[in-house]
Amino acid sequence: MKRVNFSTLMAASALLITGAVQASSEPAKLTQAVDAITASWSSTETNLERHDLLAERPALIWLWAGSGYDKQFNSPRGHQLAVSDVTTILRTGSGEKSASCWTCKGPGSAKLIDELGENGFASRSFAEVGSDMTVSVGCKDCHAEGDYALQLPRPHAQKAMAKIHMPFAEQNKRMQGAQTCGQCHVTYYFQPEQANRVNIPWIFGSSADLIEKYYDTRQFYDWIHPISGAPMVKARHPEFEHWSRSAHAELGVTCITCHMPEQKDANGRAFHDHNVSHTWQNFDGACSGCHDSETQLKQQVANRKQQINQARTEVEALLVKAHAEAGALTEARVSFSEMGAALMDIRHAQWRWDFATSSHGVHAHNPKEGLELLAVAKRQATMARARLEVLLDKYPDAKVVYPDLSSKAAAHKAIGFDEAKAQAQKEAFLAEKVKGKWPSVTSLSQSQSQ
Ligand code: HEC
Ligand code: HEC
Ligand code: HEC
Ligand code: HEC
């Protein structure tokens, strides 16, 4: 059952007000479209459905142990929920972390980056700037005021597009539209030497191999895996990257074609549907020129999804064991240098697995790339285990215990994470710091209980 909660209504009404103010300064012609657009944009508040991905795949908890993602990880849902979801999720704890976590949640972050500079913004804490995040993903994230020209307000995104030789200002409207999505639907890391500001690691290019080359050259790691001791890197929703190498991208079929297809308003004027969602919205308008059968296409996507799920399950099983085996060797005091090659194989395999699977919709966006990455990840994870086996033979004192990952609770127990305690701390933070103080997050426990 879908249920609209108070916080989303608040966010929606804030948007309606913004829309109305902007509309009044527009030529009459645009006003109608802006009303319809604003209504469709606000309606993402009804895209409430989400999945608890850690419950669906408890192995993720073991693979991401110590990274923060082991605490809570959900599928994405409506843009109107971005501010309240990031506030209530266990990963942001009591708000001590960097304000960088706000970067992709709404126009408030771009405004503050403008005022404080990138490092100034990133060096504030998440809690410190929460009350400035008044609007969840909104018009100004993609449009200039006044004429609604497309824009990229985030400096990290502008720099990234320039790095891959696609500077925003020089792109046609289609690519500019895709780049507005790519500000947020893209992989990133927090730059430790720059106050943890957001950076998109496309220095050599945007493929998994070239990003890995950059991380390896810099000897960068997001976190040290507490079980195996491997220096890990985390991929984060690289939708833009996968799509940019697809047959669709080549043909100019972009995120906008599929997720914001054109519609007509009450007066027959065309506008882009701003209810961005994960549903198949407009086969006839957007796809039927090149594809004949909707049923067939849906079946094809479902098949690809199944293939990807199968491949990822195999890689996950290998990586779970590899971390446990390396952990046993570490406990038996085998040196890091002796295990180095195996730990690097774990790092590289998990990076590719993550790059393929943390991208929501890879089965629709670029299944070929997803499957290729998983095939390489499988080889690398197998190689890691072969190296570890040699060491386990050499050091018989090392006793491997494989974890019980049969449920989310069992997996949390295996890594020593107390979910109930973290939840209680979160509730206290929300009650003390957030409720009644952060305008777009007023009724948090409700949005979380979804
Ligand atoms: C300012 C950052 C930002 C921008 C710009 C942005 N998104 Fe999102 N998007 C998010 C976040 C954050 C979520 C997850 C919200 C949640 O789960 O609370 C999300 C969720 C989604 C979802 C899931 C929706 C659902 O109902 O399941 C889709 C699809 C999506 N975005 C596509 C797009 C497309 C296409 C564009 C460009 C037109 C775009 N996004 C632009 C941040 C952004
Ligand atoms: C050819 C059409 C097409 C293009 C182009 C496209 N998408 Fe998608 N996208 C889909 C489909 C179809 C799904 C849902 C797959 C399914 O039903 O499982 C999806 C899923 C998603 C999801 C996951 C939604 C969820 O709730 O899990 C996100 C996020 C997303 N797309 C963002 C983007 C972004 C950002 C771009 C551009 C960089 C893009 N898409 C380009 C068709 C497209
Ligand atoms: C995630 C990015 C994004 C957000 C947020 C967004 N838009 Fe758009 N908007 C687009 C894109 C992309 C287009 C299509 C531009 C093109 O190709 O002509 C568009 C088109 C428009 C147009 C031109 C008419 C049309 O539909 O083609 C207007 C007006 C507009 N948007 C208003 C708004 C308003 C008002 C809001 C906030 C309620 C908003 N947009 C939020 C990306 C966005
Ligand atoms: C301009 C032509 C064009 C349009 C418009 C278009 N597609 Fe495609 N699509 C292609 C081409 C070309 C391929 C690649 C065919 C191949 O490689 O076999 C493709 C492949 C696909 C695939 C298969 C991906 C895979 O490898 O399994 C899916 C799914 C898909 N399209 C969905 C959509 C959807 C959904 C829309 C509309 C929202 C759409 N397409 C619009 C041209 C288009």
C-alpha cells in the first residue's frame, strides 16, 4: 500500500510555492507547462516503494563490513524523499560525518557550496547544515532561474564532464539533459586531502578499469575491510557511466528519453514528464520507433536481470569466502606483505562486482558491460582464493570459519553490528536535532517505517 507521509507533503508544497513564484515571472506561454511540470515533479512523492537490499542479500553486509553500507542499504525511490531518506538512514548516524553526504540530495547543497566553497562546505558536519536543506532534489538542481535553461550547479560535476571531454556548455540539449542526471547518478568518492569533498574519479576515464587505475596509482582506499584487512574501494551507482557506453547513448537515446518522456498538458502543449520513476513509462512515445514489441522488450530486460543476478550471486559467494580466509590468515599473524597479492585481488574483484551491481538498472542500461565486469570479477575472486589456499596450506594454524549469512540479523551478528542500538541512537538524534528544526524532514519516523 502506498502512503503519503507528512514530510513528503511538506517538501511537495515547498516546491509548489517555488514553482508558482518562478511561473509568475515567465511569459504566459510557459506558465501552463510549468504548472504541469511542477505537478509531475511533486508527484515523485508517491514513489514510496523501496526494498531493503541487505535483507534481500545478507552477503552484502559481510562484503561491505566497516564501510557504513553494512548498516542500511535500500533501493532508490522518489526524488521528493531524498532529504528525509538520507536523514533517517543509519549510515548518517547522528550527523557527525561530512556535509558532503548532502551533495546529491537537493539544491540546498549547491547553494551552500557556492557560498562556502567546496572545502568549506565539506568541512561542515552533516548535522550542522541539515536545516539548510529545505528542498529535496528540485528545479534548481537542473535549471537556471528565469528561462529554465539546463545547468549543472555542482562544481564536481562540471569538472568531471570536462575530464571526459564533454564540457557541459558545449553539449547539445539531449546530452545536457543526461548530464543533469549524471551530477548525482554517478560514482564518486570523498577526497580525504580536500576536507572530504566529493570528487568524480574520471582522471583517466570513466570505465571500471580506468577508475581502478586512478585509485591504485593514488593508493587510495575508502576503507580497510575489518575481516580480511584488504584496502577496499566502493562503487556508487554509476548509472551515467554504464549508459554512456550503451547503444542507446550512441543513438542519442538518453535518461530523459526513457525516464522523462514528452507528454501533453491540458492545452495540448508538449512538456517533459518530470515524474522521474523506475517504471516503463511511455513505450509508444519513446521506444516504439526502434523496438516493435513492449512485451518482448520487457521479457528481454527480465532475462538480463536474471543473468546478472545469477552472475553476481556467484561472485558474492567467492568474495565472502575470500574475506573469511584472509581473515583467518591475519589472525594467525601472517604478514600483510605475504598476503598482499591476494588482498589486491579481493580489492579488484569486489570493485568490479560493485561497479556492476551498485548501478541500479544496469540490466536495462548496459547489461553487456554488467556481465563482462562480473565475469572478470569472478576470475579475480577465484585467483584470490587460489593464493589464499597456498597460504592456508603453509600456515595450518589458521582456522577458517565461514560466516552464517542466512539472514540480515545473522549477517549483522557475524560482523558484530548491533542494529537495535544504532536505531536507538538514530531516534535520539532525530528527536533532539531534527524534528521541528529541519524544514523538509518533519515526520521522520513515518518516512522510515515505510
Ligand atoms: C541532485 C541529485 C539528483 C539528480 C540531479 C537526479 N537524481 Fe535521481 N535520485 C537521486 C536520489 C538521491 C535518489 C534516491 C532518493 C531516495 O531513495 O530517497 C534518486 C532516485 C532516482 C530514481 C528512482 C525513482 C523511483 O521512484 O524508484 C530514478 C529512476 C532516478 N533517480 C533517475 C533520475 C534521472 C533520470 C535524472 C535526470 C533527469 C535524475 N534522477 C536526477 C538524486 C538525483
Ligand atoms: C533505454 C531507456 C533508458 C535509458 C536511456 C536510461 N534508463 Fe534508467 N532505467 C530504464 C529502465 C527500463 C529501468 C528499470 C528496469 C527494471 O524495470 O528493472 C531503469 C532503471 C533506472 C534506475 C533504477 C530505478 C530503481 O528504482 O531501481 C535509475 C536510478 C535509472 N534508471 C537512472 C537512469 C539514468 C541516470 C540514466 C542516464 C544516465 C538512465 N537511467 C538511462 C530505462 C532507461
Ligand atoms: C533532474 C533534472 C531536472 C529537474 C530537477 C527539473 N527539471 Fe525541468 N527539465 C529537465 C530536462 C532534462 C528538461 C528537458 C530539456 C529539453 O530537452 O528541452 C526539462 C524541461 C523543463 C521545461 C521546458 C519544457 C519541457 O518540459 O520541455 C521547464 C519549463 C521545466 N523543465 C521546468 C522545471 C521545473 C519548474 C522544475 C521544478 C519543479 C523542474 N523543471 C525540475 C530536467 C529537470
Ligand atoms: C533510436 C533508436 C532507439 C530508441 C528510440 C530506443 N532504443 Fe532500445 N535499443 C536500440 C538499439 C540499436 C539497441 C541495441 C540492439 C542490439 O544491440 O541488439 C537497443 C537495445 C535495447 C535493449 C536491450 C539491451 C540489451 O543489451 O539487452 C533494451 C532493454 C532497450 N533497448 C530498451 C529501450 C526502451 C525501454 C526504449 C524507450 C524508452 C528504447 N529502448 C528506445 C535502439 C533504440
